[in-house]
Amino acid sequence: MIEFNYTIIIQFFQFLILLILLNTLLFRPILGHLSKRRAAIRDLAERAEEKKEEAEGLSRTYDEGLKEKKLPILEEKEAALKEAHAASMKVIEEARRELAGELAKAREAVRTEAERTLGALVGESDRLAVEIAHKVTGRGA
């Protein structure tokens, strides 16, 4: 027959401690990194939109000035578009590399912490199993 004694309460508190540790060491950091990543992507999208608006403005200027000076304005527009595109691609790639590095570091930290916590919990469960076995067999206090 199953006996309900204080070990269930201990296991419950251990489970709560595990949940708190996982929340603190795993879930919050990952969610924080994800929110930072979303913010960085949102900023990049806004900057890309600004660059797009800037390029559209240059296009309108080009269309108005095309009647008077076709070739010089065309060259200026192409250079500005290439520069804007190169700058936005550079920023995007830099952000991707940085976020990938941070994500890899966070994953490694979480994995290391999870392994360490699992080891501690396994040791604790082994100790509790021995203690329970002694109490069940009546050999120990």
C-alpha cells in the first residue's frame, strides 16, 4: 500500500525549486534574448523602411530632374541605392552574427547549468533513495 509521508512534501519542494531554477536560469534568459532579437529585427526593419523611403525620395528627385540632367542624376541615384543597400545589409549581417553568437553562448550556458543541476538532483535523489531504503528496512534513523 502506498504511504503518504513527509518525502512527498520534500519531493514537492524539490520540484518547486527545480521550477524556480529553470525559470531563472533557462526560461527568462532565453525569453530575454528572444525579445532583444525581436527588438533588433524591428529596429532593422524600421531602418530598412527609412532607407526605402529615402530611396523613394531619390527616385522622385530623379524623375523630376531627368528632363534636364539625365545621366548625372541616374548615376547619383544608383550610387545612393547601392550605398543604402550595402549599409543595410552590413547592419543586418552584423546583427545576425551578434545574435547567433549570443544565442550560442546562452544555449551553452543553459546546457551547462542544466547538466550541473541534473547532476546535483541525481546525487540528491540517490541519497534520498538510500535514506528511504534504510527507513523502509528499519536499519537507520
